[in-house]
Amino acid sequence: MNFDYNDNKRSDIKSTSTIEAIMNGERTATTRYSSDGHMDYWSKVKVGDIIEYYRGNKSVKVVVTKPFTKLNVNNFMNLPKQLDINFN
């Protein structure tokens, strides 16, 4: 969780990085992409596990509260139309 948001954050987010957002309670979930690798690790994470994220001299421990779920882009096509999601 060592990414700076720069201009890539929602307008209601005050934090400047992902670890800061976790510490401030602005980020409570994460998405992992298979293209980034490490899916074997994430698929073994269980509810109740504690994961520690680091950035420089900061760290934060989080508890897994929901099971790992593989998302499928086709599932997004069934979301309500008012969300107006564009995949192009």
C-alpha cells in the first residue's frame, strides 16, 4: 500500500496515499489484479488473518473481514444502469 494518489482519488478523500487512507479509515477494501501477480498469496488469505502494510517508517495492521473474492468483469455488466460504467 505504498501508492500516492496524486490526481487519482475521489473528491471526498483527504489522504495523499493509500497507507494514509487506511490509517484515516478512508480505505477499507482493496483490489488485487492477477496481472500484478501474487494471486497465490492472496487466494490463501482467510478471514481473521492480519496483514501488515508498510511504507517507509509507517506501518498499519489490518484484519481480513471478508473472504478473497475473484471479480469477473462480466459481473459488472449486471449492475444497476444508474451507475453508468464505461469499459471502453
